[in-house]
Amino acid sequence: MHQKLFSALDRFVILSSKHQEELSKLVKRQELPKNAVLQELGETSNYLHFVEEGTVRAIYYQDSKEITAWFGFAGDFVSSFYSFVSRKPSPEKIVTISDCKLISISYETLQFLYEKDIIWNKLGRLITERYYMECQERILSLQSMSAAERYDNVLDRRPDILKKVKLGHLASYLGMAQANLSRLRSTWQNRQRINN
């Protein structure tokens, strides 16, 4: 029933059928339409979600301008992680940008699992370490890469991204104006045509 979730977790820790059954009883499946709010800005994040299908976007505001902090795609674990871990208000709002199927677990349930069995503790640690590395890579890309390098990097990691997100949202995520991203995109497409 939760095969996509178990396959994603197997990248970190192979769960026994007993552990899979235990987790299945504790998680909640939900389907949300496009433009649904998964996490409100300023509210404490109480759920960790696995994206079975669809795409979500995290937003924060700077001088009343909407900025994309990150995207979550099928196979990703998403939450306002800072809020989820610290139990402080979320600095970001999370919205669905397509119809989504999610599997969610509450903060309280996760703490219960951590106390119950070391395997859940290990799994939580490994997922947190992965999230930390991705955050560091994002910070380094914004600080040390040119706009063109950031765009190339995103396309290397997720070639289909422009089929899933709006150009303006991607530009915001990459820290550039939409017009600049449009130029980079044209240059990239021309390079692809020349190389093929």
C-alpha cells in the first residue's frame, strides 16, 4: 500500500516487513488539489510528508516579494524542517503546485517511534543528514556559482523541472529575474541543438 514510501526509505535503511507494517498503521495518506496550503507561514510544522505524486513549493517573503525557497517532487520528504525540528513558527509557506498524493506522519508519532526502536532513530538521522547536505549545496551554489552555473546544475539534477514548475518560480528559486532565466534557457537550448 505504501510501496513508494518504503522504496524511498530503503535508500537509507532496509525496513523489515514488521517495521513496514508498524509504519503503515501510523502514517496518514492524503490527496490535495493544486494550490492547497500544506503549511502556513508562522505556524509550527507538525507533519513530515512524503510526496507520492505531484509537486510542492516552499515560499518565503522578502520586502513583500514572494521567493521560492525550494521545490518538493515525487519521492521527496518535505516539511518546514526548521519549524518541525525546533518547534518554532515556520519561516515559510508550503503550497501544492499540482494535484498531490502525500503520506504524512506527525511530529508526536515520529518522537514515539524514535523512543521505541533504534532503527527509526537511525532512519531519522540519515534523512536529516541528507536534508542538511542538500541545504549546504544550495547555499554554496547561491554563494559561489554564476547564474548560468546554477541553471545548469538544476537541469543536471532535474532535467524535467520546467515541465513541473513555472518559469517565474524557478527564476525566484535560482535568485534571478525571470528575463535573465529566459535568456539562459535560450542559450542552453541553443547549446543543446549544436551538441546534438
